[in-house]
Amino acid sequence: MGVNLAAFLGVSILVIVTPGQDTALTIRNTLVGGRRSGVLTAAGVASGQFVWTVATSAGLAALIVASEPVFTALKLAGAAYLIFLGAQALYAALRRQGEHPRATSVLPLRPRRLTAYRQGVLSNLGNPKMAVFFSSLLPQFIAPGQASFETLLMLGLLFNAMTLTWLTGYALVVARVGDVLRRDRVRRSIEAVTGLVLVGLGLRLATERR
């Protein structure tokens, strides 16, 4: 099949374990909604990556990268969404505990199942850098002339599965120590940090060149 699988796995691991917007969102949603919300966020991120995988395999991602208006519009929409999520986290961190006695975060204690999942999907799909990433990463590990739809799809799905496993592990660890992390002062500090990180990532995405 002409695939350098060992090199692909090594590079993928380095990319996946590097913290970014998906990691920050997974941690925050786990703190807010518990293990289920964290796992659903991870599943949403992996679902977004699956869409990028199919788009890359079919050649659609390359069209997005080549189209300056589409790329820019998608980039700004994704940046705005990250800033919105970050602003929500910052509001939750700065809000006094007594203002909303029945809530401790932006999401309810028992959020709807699709809330965290949808955030994961939109966060990932709103990052057009994923189109650049998949279009440039996957073909590098395939022998020249053998980059078929099936081969690209296989590598993309493997990357999706590794991402899901890593972020799910993050969610499980955070949930396990959740009682400590959900103490008001600790929770608000983490909300503030993740909020600033999400806003910062959103601003960087909006201003960053390809």
C-alpha cells in the first residue's frame, strides 16, 4: 500500500498531545458537565476531524485552501466561535457565586447531551487550518502515485481514533479529580485560564496567515 505507518504514527502522536483549542475545550467542558460532557466534546472534535478527513480524501479540502474568500470566511467564523466560548468561560469565572445559585458554570450541571458534542464539532470545523493540516500531512506518508481515496481515508481515520482516545483520556483524568477542581476558587481559576486560552487562540486564528 506504500504507507510509512511508523512515521505517520510518530508525527501524529506529537501533534495530538500538543495542547490546543480542542484540549482546552475538552478540559473546560469536563469541569462544567462532568465526564460525559468531556467525552462528548472529544467525540465532537473527532467527528469534526472525520469531516476534514473525508474532505481531504475527496480533494475538497484542497479547494477550501485554494479559495481565499472561503478560507478567510471559515477562519473568521471559527475564530469568532472560539472567542465566544472563551468569553463564556471568563464570565463564569468572574461571576459571583451568589448571582446564580443553581448554576456553577455556563453549561448547566446536567447539560443536554448534544451541547458539548456540538461545541467540539464546531470548534474543529471552524478551524480551516485543519484543511491545510490534513492536506499537507496525510500525503507525506504515502508513496508517490498511491495517494488514493481509501489510503488517505485510512490514515485520517487512524488520526481521528488517536485524537478521540487522547482527549477521552484527558476527560477521564479531569473528571476523576473533579471534586477538587470544582471547588469554587479552583474552578473559577481554571475557567479564567481556559477562557483566556480560548480567546487567545481565537484571536490568533483570526489574525494568523496561512
